[in-house]
Amino acid sequence: MVPRPSEVYLFSSHDLPRRSGEMREYSFDITVPERVGIDVIAVLGGEDIHVEMRLESVSEGVLVSADISAIADGECMRCLEPIELDIDRRIQELYRYEPQKAHTKAERKRAREEADDLDDDDDLMMDGDFINLETPIRDAIVLDLPINPLCTLDCAGLCAGCGVKWSLLPSDHAHELIDPRWAGLPDLGEQ
């Protein structure tokens, strides 16, 4: 059975005790099922994202601190050469316990009150013992990618006349520019 795309980002925190101050460290790879990024550059489907993660129990939930690294593939916006970009980002997110999973009566009451006060869209919630890392990892990767990736900072791009990369052309390379409205004039002189 092939996992659904979001299932590969699920991480079980079952072995992390729920007492505040407890901590566990993990190192693992996530093989992404579909591209993560933008149109011109992304971590391609089937590639790995390496995660060095630390989980810490806190009173509100589980604090996730992770260093993620991957390689994004794309093309230069000026010369269309393929490029690879190393991605190294740090994420830190608090995953809140579900209100019914709190340990004491006071914690359950406080969790219900906080859930009422907080915007549900902004909070990351645990699903039982599972933490879904998809949103923070995707956000970190997309924010690290350049909008206009370049092979080098001084890439001159392609010649508009012949489409060859400027760095491969001689310094005196030029094309005769004739305004198309006047292109027929030489033919008139022959008549």
C-alpha cells in the first residue's frame, strides 16, 4: 500500500514522556512524494529531506526544533541552465496537545480555554501521539528558495538574437538589427 502524500510527514512521539522537560532527539529522512517548492525550483518528488529533530515536552504540548536539509533542482531564470541549490533551514514549532489528552483536570480546563481563545488556523495540533511535519517543512523550504534562481550572480543570460548563452559568445558578438518596417526598402532599389 502506497502512503498518502501527507502520511510521509507524520512522526510518532509515542516514546516521548508527557512530563515537562523530557526530551528526545531523532535523525531521519523523509522521501517526498511530490515536489516541494515553486514552479522554477523545488525539491523534486522522490528526493529526500534530511531531518535532525529534537522533541521537548512542555506543559502546552510538544516543542519541535529541527534542522532540515535538502537539495532543490531548478533552472536559471536568465540562461535556463539546470541548477542545484542546497537548502539548510531551522524550524521550531509548538504542537499543542488535544484538550481531551491533557493529564490533569486543571490542564484540561486550561487547554479548553486556550483552544477557545486561539485561532485554530494558527495552531498546530497533535493527532494523538502523531505530529504532522508537512506544513512547517514545506513553509521552510519555500521560504528558502529564491524567486528568481540564478546559476551565478553575474549570469548575463541568453542572446536575444540567437539564443546562445552570453558567456559562451565572443565579446564582439552582435546582430544587425533592422527595423521590420524598413526591411523591404533594399528590394525597392533593385526594381
